[in-house]
Amino acid sequence: MLAAVLLLLALARPASAAPDGASRRAEALKRLLEVFGIEDPPAPPAHVKQPPQYMVDLFNAVANADGVTKNPGVLAGNTVRSFLDKTHSEKMHFLFVLSSVAKNEKILTAELHLFRLWPRASDGPKRHHFCQVSVYQVLDKTRPEAPEGRKLLATRLLALQGSGWEVFAITQAVRDWTEDESSNQGLLVSVQSLGGGPSDTPGVRFASGRDHHESKKPMLVLFTDDGRRGASLPTGAFPGASRGLPLTLPKGSGPRSTRSLDRLQPCQRHPLSVDFEEIGWSGWIISPRGYNAYHCKGSCPFPLGENMRPTNHATVQSIINALKLSEGVSSPCCVPDKLYSINLLYFDDDENVVLKQYDDMVAGSCGCH
């Protein structure tokens, strides 16, 4: 399926002067966007932005340099979305705008990531070695500090010494927000000393979105699933596909063309490069810059050997075709018999960084079916 789309793109390069070529390219790009579950390509960020290191590390843990999945069990669901705080407040009140989350996405896990700063030397010695950090869902934006205007989501004890990321589970709050967008009044983080006396000042500080480097800004991470599995478009959806148009055939090719030679070669896998810069997507896709989708090409002659990885059905079809036992029965086709998923790390319309996994995007091997 994807091979047909990308080969169609190869036929419709921008250099083509024919209006039909331009329209075919536009149609092909539109169909390719649908494969990736995107209506319109996001605009590149207005300014140069670095993706959160957490998202880059997650991509590298899941995929190889070409985006092909190497650890399929890492992700919960098929989408990871990251959001930076929009309040830029010093008061540990955070707001994350979730308008880019699709209605059909199921929220599996939601995490608040806060970067813990080293304690200041001016804080002086403490009577206690721990403090309590609590995360609240704000229910009433007019009184975020009041107990009745907030709901406790997570709490833990932290040692006063240390630095690095702290992660708090806030799944239920995010589910509430996606069901009722107006209920999203943000999160409030409270740090309290264990002593509780007036002279006890909390020794744990977190980076804010206002005064610290972007790499340390508060971040919300959502693990979701949009329900998309496997091929989403029928072959007949592509122009010419239902009519059996040979998408790899250049105009003017005769009976002794490459197409004829291909039929003489046994079924095998061939490279099929997908270059995101070439199709105009490099501005919003972070990784990979492209990948090898591969495609299957060649003949499935009788008798089918084990090296052609035939199914039992293909073997029977090959015999019927060879013996001419029934009219209109063709020889088996060379098609992918193993498919791999790929992962894209990209900026969405709101300049949030998204990691998304797509099934059935790379032909892993070919066989006669």
C-alpha cells in the first residue's frame, strides 16, 4: 500500500510541467498524509526549537536511525505527546493546552515532568532531610490555593539534596480535561517542609517555564492510542491503482522494457527510499530524515520453491495456472509477507513534539502469495 503511494510520488516530481502531473502529485501527497493520520502538514516552528530531550531519548529507545521500530514493547499505545507549560508562572501553577489531542485518542497514561534544581547555598542547613511534594488538580481557578478549590493527584517525600527530573502520574486529571476542555484550570504543585514551623522553608525547588532554560521547563507527557492499526487505505483509493496502472512504468516503455525484465527476475525485496525533505516535510519532521520502505518485485514462476516463501494457497494457484486447469487464473503475486512499523518524531500545529508509531510501513521480506 505505502509502496504504491510512494512510487506514485516518484512519477510526479515537481519538475513535471504537465498540469496532470501536478494534480497527481497533490493527490499523492494528500493520500500520504492520510496514511500518517494528518489532515494538513503542520507549519514548521516559527523559530528554531529544540525538541525536549526526553522525547528524543524515547525515540532513540524505540526506533533505529531510520525510524524503524526496534523495541516494540516500549510504548504504551502508539502516540506520545509532550506539552510545555503555558503560564510561565513562578508560583508552581502550571497550565497545559491539550487542544491537539484528537477526540478518538484514548488516554493511557499522563505524567507531569518537573526538573528539580540543586538547593541554593543561601538556604542554609535544614532541621529535616526531606520535604513533601504534592501535585493538585485545580478545580476553581479563582481560588487555586484553597483546599476546596483543588484535588490531590500525587504526593511523595523527596530528599533535600539532589537534582534531576521528577515524574508524577496525573492520568485522571488529563482524562477529565479531555472530556471537558473548560475544566482544565491547570495544576498546582506544593512543597512543604516536614517541620511545619514558620522558620522551616522548603529546600526543594523546581524549574519554572519563566526563568529557566527550555530543556528544564515543566512538561506534560501523554501516552495515548488513536486506534489506528495496520493499513488504513484500500489499494483502490489511489488514482490508477484499481485499473492496474503500472506505477513504476515510465511513459513510452515497450514490451522489452524494465517491466518485462522485472517479470523474469524471481520475487525479491528492492530498496524504496522515502526522503521527507524531497517531498517538503523536513520542516516539521524531526526524525528520521527519511527511511527505506522497500518494495517487492519479481515473478513467481512454477514450481514455487521454498526460497519464494509461498503460502499453500499460492502453491495451489501456481499449479492450477501452470496446468491451465481453469481460465483466468493468474500466477501468484510478489508481495510483502512481513511488515515493520516506523516512528516519527515531529512538531504538531501547536509546536508540541509528538512521537507516533505507524504499523505496516516497511516491507521486511517478500513472498509469493
